[in-house]
Amino acid sequence: MSDDITQKQYLDILLSKGNCYSGLEDYTVAERIYNEILDITNDKGVLVIEAIAYQNLSDVYIKYNEIERAIESLKKSIEIRIKNDDFYNNSFYLTRAYLSLDKLYNNTS
């Protein structure tokens, strides 16, 4: 196994862990884990997981009722997906991000 695969596996585990804590409504721990993922992905450029982490972090901010932070996280997720052809081809997640962003903007109006 190469280091890249090991790194991706570690990030996948962190992402699952963050999702579990979010599901348990322990948003403080979930937020910490998602931010840890973003710290790692900024260094390694693991864009798939970075986009997902931003989108999941947005969900945490919604639970905190921090709508502006949620919007910013979603925008970052969308930006990553649009700038990379691999993501753009998977329109389900991009569509979900746009729908979530629309919902947030409508709630702030």
C-alpha cells in the first residue's frame, strides 16, 4: 500500500467518526473532527474528502444556528466540486450542496 492510500483511509475513518458524533448529536466533537480533516486535506490535497468535510461542517453549523458559517462552508464545498472535473461529474452531491445553500439563503431572508 502506498502512503496516499493510507492517508485516504485515515481520512475516511475520521469522516465516519465525525458523522457518527453528528448522528449522536455531539456536534462539538463532530466539528472538531471535521476541522481536523480540513487541516489534513489542506496539506495533502485530498479534495473529495475536503468537499465532504465542508458540507458536513455546514450541517453542524446549522445545528448551532450559525447560518453565515454554514453558508461559507457550503460555498467552499461547492467551489471545490466545481473546480475539479471529477466532482462535477458526480452531480448528486453538487445538487445537494446547492439545494442546502438555497434553503439557508431562504431562511436568512
